[in-house]
Amino acid sequence: MRGGRWAALALGLLRLCLAQANFAPHFFDNGVGSTNGNMALFSLPEDTPVGSHVYTLNGTDPEGDPISYHISFDPSARSVFSVDPTFGNITLVEELDREREDEIEAIISISDGLNLVAEKVVILVTDTNDEAPRFIQEPYVALVPEDIPAGSSIFKVHAVDRDTGSGGSVTYFLQNLHSPFAVDRHSGVLRLQAGATLDYERSWTHYVTVVAKDGGGRLHGADVVFSATTTVTVNVEDVQDTAPVFVGTPYYGYVYEDTLPGSEVLKVVAMDGDRGKPNRILYSLANGSEGAFEINETSGAISITQSPAQLQREVYELHVQVTEMSPVGSPAAQATVPVTIRIVDLNNHPPTFYGESGPQNRFELSMNEHPPQGEILRGLKITVNDSDQGANAKFNLQLVGPRGIFRVVPQTVLNEAQVTIIVENSAAIDFEKSKVLTFKLLAVEVNTPEKFSSTADVVIQLLDTNDNVPKFDSLYYVARIPENAPGGSSVVAVTAVDPDTGPWGEVKYSIYGTGADLFLIHPSTGLIYTQPWASLDAEATARYNFYVKAEDMEGKYSVAEVFITLLDVNDHPPQFGKSVQKKTMVLGTPVKIEAIDEDAEEPNNLVDYSITHAEPANVFDINAHTGEIWLKNSIRSLDALHNITPGRDCIWSLEVQAKDRGSPSFSTTALLKIDITDAETLSRSPMAAFLIQTKDNPMKAVGVLAGTMATVVAITVLISTATFWRNKKSNKVLPVRRVVRKRPSPAPRTIRIEWLKSKSAKAATKFMLKEKPPNENCNNNSPESSLPPRAPALPPPPSVAPSTGAAHWTVPTVSGSLTPQPTQHPPKPKTMGSPIQSTLISELKQKFEKKSVHNKAYF
């Protein structure tokens, strides 16, 4: 027992000693501007993005134990940062706003698991330009008298910016540079510009837009400037600075013979020019009345005081004076206006229209349509009169109705005038548009208050003339008729209308043109029909095109075009080229039979083919659309075909029917004889194969033969041309030697020619032309010297005694040689190819004989 207690005591003392020996961890203090350590004097811009790594806590433990980092905030404050316990990385987790919180208090701590060291730090939030200026104490309204001096202060605006530094400084300016106002850029005082004035009568309210702008700064790494606007309403206060203004000038008044004394003649109206606070107005007559007129001082009404018969003058020029009365009752501004009053005769007679028999209010006339421009309507006898005197007898004349057709002369009349109506627009006077034209003559007084007037009706009956051309209802007429339509069939009816009346409106029709021969037209109804003897054929001519003319009695006409299409009728059966045809069929290759239907359109000209008779029936198939015939798939050789042929014959006879698709349908049959062979038989002789293949198409054989001959001729020409140019360039085309031969007698020459004819085939096949290669050495003594090519040497002639008296002549020769080919026996020609080969040999013999005759000078 006692030993166990001592052991426990010793263990406790050991632990205490070890605990006292463990030192606490601590932060590094890296000073101002450092981004790691203990955050001493650390500051952060307010526009730092949330989630940014802003700092790294850095410390150490003396024993080298693992350490962890922590950060905490006051419970009433925001947790702005978070820390990585292991690495000490501090991250911004809340947005910063210096204007709301310019410093942040936090407690950072470092721990090694046993010891915890905590420090209180203050993080400064630095300002960025994130606030815009803001006007205070809005709205801004100022009342300014209109006579305020230029340069005077009117109002002061004030804007604040919560940023610091340049971002918090505010300057002012006006948005409208052409305003009569100006603002101090620093104080915000609004002033009236030098030289500017305010005028209530011109504008009693001004709206001034003021802009406040900060000094700019950095925000999120960029330079930004913020601004704000406000509107200052400047109300202009009216002052008494404008004289009275008259309304309704000039003023004229009239006194008539029946006007009574005391009657009002006219009224003068005036008002204070200062409309904001107008003064009271008083009226008075300054001069010119001579006691005949008076004016009401408050209303401005002028009245006559005497009888018109007592007045001594015809015109009175009065001067009316108005005076403003100030609020205290003293006279202020004054103004004067002239007033004219005329004493006139009583206007009691309106204008009146007269005819030949007295007053008249209706005038009638008949005339042809479209009279000449400027013509006077002489059938109208109209006089107008006003019995008043002077200005009362002056009136205007005008025509009321369709405008621009006629005009009236004169337009202004004094007392009396003869009325003349003149044509102004001849085209508008059209019988077809309107048979009757109605106007009103209007006379209206000019200078009278009553404006007396009178009217008279003018009725013009138009007479028709032949002024229109017949017009078709369409420029083109399209018709379709079947080609088997009998003669006299109706095709199409054309219509033309002439708006004229009577005989001028009658239309006669006719047709003309290259396609009109088979057709007629009724001259009155316009019905187009075929000639009684006409026989239409769509296969010969499917479309006709001609012209139709509509003409009135005076020869005025118009033309339309007619297009007639013949509808195809199935009136032609299919036709084979021959009723009995022979074809050669190679096993595996079809033969084709063709029938042509001369109908013009589908389906009448579409042909279907079928085999109507064959024995046995199951040997051939036919394509119903193309007419191709082939052996059935079960027959693959001549042996199989011989087995089903009674006489083991290879020539078959088929009856083939060609039937069109028209309604009703027509059909034709032909007998087809087919000679059947196989490819192996053809391969034994290419010429025979070619002849068999072209047996049904001889033109193909002629074309191939002509093409072969043309190719041979072309190659010969090319070789000859090349040889000629080569010799010409080498400059060797000169006689090298002359061979002197005696002229042979006629008999030996004949014998020679006969011998040549019999031997031409051998000579053509046993010799070929060889040319020596050219040599640039010009020494003729050398055996290798270059000589011009010589003509081929002919075989030696038979022994004939030459004539001693024959003349000698020399011929130029061209060096060359003929080399005999080794004798080869050609294979025996096959039976099917021998005729063609014999023909080719005969042609070669004839050509060689002709060449021998041309070269007779060599003998």
C-alpha cells in the first residue's frame, strides 16, 4: 500500500514538471504593410471582393508542436473574416463599407494544444470612391423678381459625398450651357449671368438642371467618377415695367344713315402689359372727336352723340388713350391707339343677276364635250349689278362647283359688269363622265359688314362626240379547244366597249395575223370560231396566236392578242418502223423494239409494249415502258435454248404489241425475228462481232468506218508535216545525186504497170520505210554523212531491151531505204471476217496503184 502511494505521487510530480517546461506559442510581428503575421496595423480597402484571401496568420511554437489559428468577434458585431485553422489564411466573408464601419475589432489566437495565446487587433477599412454625391433639402424652388440685376445670387444648392479625399469633394455645373443662369462650381450658388435679364411676360418659370460631380477615385481597380442631378425651379415675379397693350387693332367703325344718337359704334380693348399683377385701366379720347363721339372710361365703348345727318365729315380719326392706375390710385403707364370711324351710305341692296329678260337665277346652255381651252361660253348672257354706292357696291364673283373646269371674269365688280365664263380644263368636260355640269355663280360683297350675297345656277348640258377608242376588257385572251373540234366551233368571245353613244359607240371586230387563217370572228358579237373547212391538228400546230381589232365607225380602234391552244386527242396509233423486223440478240444482252406515237401530248403519246404471241410462251420478257426484250433468267446458254427449240433453230418470231395510253386506246403489232448467238461466237472474229452488233443499225457501222479513216488520214498528215519541217530546219533538202535513166518505151511501161498491179499486195506488205538518223557532219565523202531521205526504191523492172533513141532525163531522189520484213504467213482468216479484210486489201491495192502511176517518172 505504502509503495503504491509513493509511485502515484512521483508520477504526479513528473507530470507537473513536464507541464511547467512547455512554452506557449506566439505570433510573428512583421510590421506595417505585411500580409502575414499578427495583423498588426493591417488595413483593407472597402471594395475588397467577398471571398478574397486578405491575410495569413503566422506564428510558431518553441517546442515545434503543431499550432492552430482562430479568430473571433464581439457578439454584437459582424463576423467579417474566417480563418483556416491549419494554415492561418484569413478570408473576407462579409462586404465592407467604410461609411458604415471604418474599423473592425477582432481577437486572433494561436494554440499548440496546451497553451492558447490571444491578441486583440483592429483592422482599418480604407475608403474607395463608392459613394455618389447626394443633394440635400430638395426640392429647390426660388422666387426672383424680373428686374433682378445681372450677376445677382438667386439660390444655393448643396450636395454631400460621404467618401473621403478627392472622392468626397463635390463640384457643380449646369447641364444646359445656354441657360441665362450660372452656378459657382465650388459653393453651388446659382446666379443670373452677366448681361442676362428676366422677363415675366416672355417666360415666368425657368427650370435649371444642376449637376454635382465628385473628384473621382479608384473602385474595384478602375478610376470612376460619380455624379447626381437636381432641378431648381426659378419662378419669375412680375413687376410693373410694361405699358398697356391694345387687343384687336386696328380699330375701324362705321356709322350708317339710320344710326341713332347714343348707339355704340365700336369698342376698344386694352390690358396691362404686366400680367402677373395688372393695374386697373381707364379709357379717354385724346382728340379728333369734335364732340361727335364719346368713350366709356371703364369699358372702352365708343358711341355716337349726334345724328348721322348732322355729321360734317365722312371719316373721323380718333385717338384713344388708356392709363394704368397704381394700387394707390395714382396714374402710371399710358398708351394711345388710333380709331377710324367712317360715315357710310346704308347698304340695303344685295348683288343681283340679270338675264336678257330681267332678274334671273338660272341659266342653261348646251355645248359639245371637250371644247377648246380658253373658249368663252357665248350662249350665256349674264349681267350682275349692285344698286348701292361706293364701297357698298363692291363685290366678288366666283364659281362654286367642280373646281378647275371653268373660271369667271371679272372676279371683282364695282356696281355692274358683264359675266363671262371661260373654259379652263377641256379634258374634265367629258360626256361619258357627266352629261350635265351644274355650277353656282356667287356674288359676295367685299367691304360691307352685312356681306350681302346672291347666287345663280348655271346648268350646262353636254353633247356627246366621238372622243373614245373601243377598249377590250383584257389585253390577252386565252382559249383551249380540242383538235377534233368540227369546223365552225366556237373558240372564245372577246368584248370591247366604246363609251361613246349612238353610232360612235358601235364596235366592229376583225382578226388578223399569221395564225388567223383557220378562224373567223363575228363582227358584232366578237365570237371567234373556226373556219367551216378548218381541220385542226395538234401534232402539226399546237398553238395559234393572232390579233383581234375592235373599231368604231370613224376608224378608232384598239387591239388585243388571242392565244389558242389545241388540246390533244388520241387520234394516232403507235407505229413501228417496220411491220417485220429482224434483230440479233447476244445472250445476256437485250434487244429493243420501238414504236412512235405521233400524238402531241401525254398520255396519248406514251406507249406500252407487250408480247402477244410466242411459242413457247415462256422464253422472252419485255419491258412494258422501254420495249427492251430479253431472255428469261432460266435460259443462260444456246444449249438450253436449243433444247426448247423444235428444230434446234436460233431464230425466233415474236408478235409485239405497242399500245398507247390514250382514251380510247390504239394499238399496233409487229413481227420481230430474233437471231440469237452468244458472246463466245462473237469473240472468234471481232469484225464479225462488230457486224452482228451493227446489223440493226447500219449507220453505226458507217460512222465507225468513217471515224477510222479520218484518224488514219490525220496521223498521216501529222507525220508528213513533221517530216517536212524537220528537213527544212536541217537545210538538207537538196539533190544529192541524180539518177539518169532511160525513158522506157510504152510497151515496157505497160508491162511494168501490169506487173505492179499483180505484185502490189506483196510489195505493200514486205517492205517498210526506214530513215537514217540525221548527222550534223556535212562531209559527203564520209559514209556516215547525213543525206536527205530518199524515196523507196522500187523493185527492178523485167528485162526489156531499152530503146537506143530514147531521151535521158534526171530526177531528184531522197535518200532512204526499204527494209524487207521477215516473211510471215498471216493466219487464215475466219469465214465471218474475210469479206471485210478482203475489202481493206483491195483498197490498199488501189491506192498503191495510183501512187505507182504518179511515180512513173522513176521508170
